[in-house]
Amino acid sequence: MSSIDDYKVGMTVYGKISGIKPYGAFVKFEDDVSGLIHISEISNGFVRNIDHFVQLDEYVMVKVIDIDRQHKQLRLSFKALSQNTRRYSKRVKFLGMPPTEKGFGTIKDKMPEWVKGVYND
């Protein structure tokens, strides 16, 4: 890439981790363009410590999710590289209990027999 104009939202890019802060990791690219992987874009799970996911001077593959052309900065994501599990999660709708003739009435009917069996033994 030669400039910020060559980057497009949705493309996958390769860069070097140039800084790590509690809120995210900075990525530097060859062409004086930099980006931030915000802590919320590191993983689908809870991220307590970004150092558990990236190291300084490590090369990483990330996805461009937004571009600030004026400041030559990219918003980057690890999560967007993998399938978005929230979007594809199976939705389950509770339709209630199936109709049945069993219930507390059965216990009520059996109770005298059970009590008789306990006290007559």
C-alpha cells in the first residue's frame, strides 16, 4: 500500500504492533499509516489484559472496520476476521410447556398410597 487512500473498509491487512495501552493495541503499517485495535475488537470474549493477545513488535493480520483519512488512521479488528458468532447464534423461542395430562393431580392421587405404605411398613 502506498497511502491511506489504498485502504478500504473490509480489507484484511498485515501490520506490526507498535504500542499497547489498556484500551487497545496500535498497529503500524509500512506507508506511515497507523491503526488501533480497540479492546472491544480483540476478542468475542472478555479481555482483561491485551498483552494476553498481542505482543509489542509482533506482526498481526487484522481487518479494517473504519478509516479516518484526515488523520491517516484505521480502526482495526481481530473479531471481524472470524465468523461473527453473535450474528449466527441460534435463536430459540420458548413456546411454553407442551400440553400434558400429568401434573400435580397425579401426585395428589398417589399421595394417600405413598403415605399408607410408609406408615404401615
